[in-house]
Amino acid sequence: MTKELDHISDHYAAFIESSPFVALATVGPEGLDCSPRGDPAPCVRIHDRKTVLMPDRKGNNRTDTLHNIVRDPRVALLFLIPGVGETLRINGRAELVTDPDLCASFDMDGKTPTCVMVVHVDSIYFQCPKALVRSLLWDTDTQIDRKALPSNGEMLAALAPDKIDASDYDAAYPARLKDTIY
């Protein structure tokens, strides 16, 4: 319990500032949502010892996270740093802010997020590396060739065979990703 704080310590700040990836969990009337979020480190900006800021970047065009935060502000963040076994967790409450200056401060490649999640820290602590060590997540020898799995186009075509052509979807994806990443 010693590791759990109600504010961001200098050591925890160093971890946040090195993290390019965070999983964001929310809850709402329809259930739970866990959404991956990432940017060049830091993916989340420290505002003060009790507050972090996270831009809402374009994603899969679902708004589950935003809907949940509006109805229930409780959130959990799980920060990962490539090659590091420990993770860092924040539990807190979020609000969505659309202040144009704040949103503009998160501009990336000429694209400005529509809103910023302001997360007020209730608790923060690091998690031991056991899960990442067991999973061999950072071990390059255990990485799977992406081609060994169904492509996004193949998965969508199986779900909507009359609407999606897998080959066309997959061929267009690299350009779509480049155009919509921010």
C-alpha cells in the first residue's frame, strides 16, 4: 500500500512522461469500455500533481469512452512503456473540456482534437512486472507475424460480406491510416 498515492510524485511523473501508450477504462450505463490511446511520449500531459490531460484523438469512430465519461466520470488509466515491465495506474475522475486554446495545445500534424480529457487523480501507483514478464510482451522472439492472423478487411468482410470487399479494404488502409492518424 506504500506505493499508492493521491498525487503524482516526481518518480511517477517520470514514468508518465516516458509513456507513449495508455489503456483508458471507463464505465457507463451500457457497460464497460477499455480504449487504447497513444501519441509520441508523453501521450498524457501532466497539468499538476493531481491532474493529467489527454487529447481525444481520432480512433474507430465509436464514442463509447466519451459517452461513458459524460454519464459516469470514473476512469482508470494503465500506462505502458515499451521494454519496461512495470506499469503505472491512475484511478480518477474525468471531464471533457472543449476549450479551443487547450485543444490547440495538443495539435498534431495540423490536426486539433475536438476535446481534451481532464483526469483528476484519486490514486496512482505502479504495478509490478510479473504479467509482462510472464507474457513475454516485449520479447521480440515471441512476436507473431501479422500475416499469420486475419486482416482487418477479412474480419470485416466476414461480418458484412455484402458490404465489404476484404482486398479493397486492406489495400486502401495504409493511405486511410496516413490521412486519418490525427
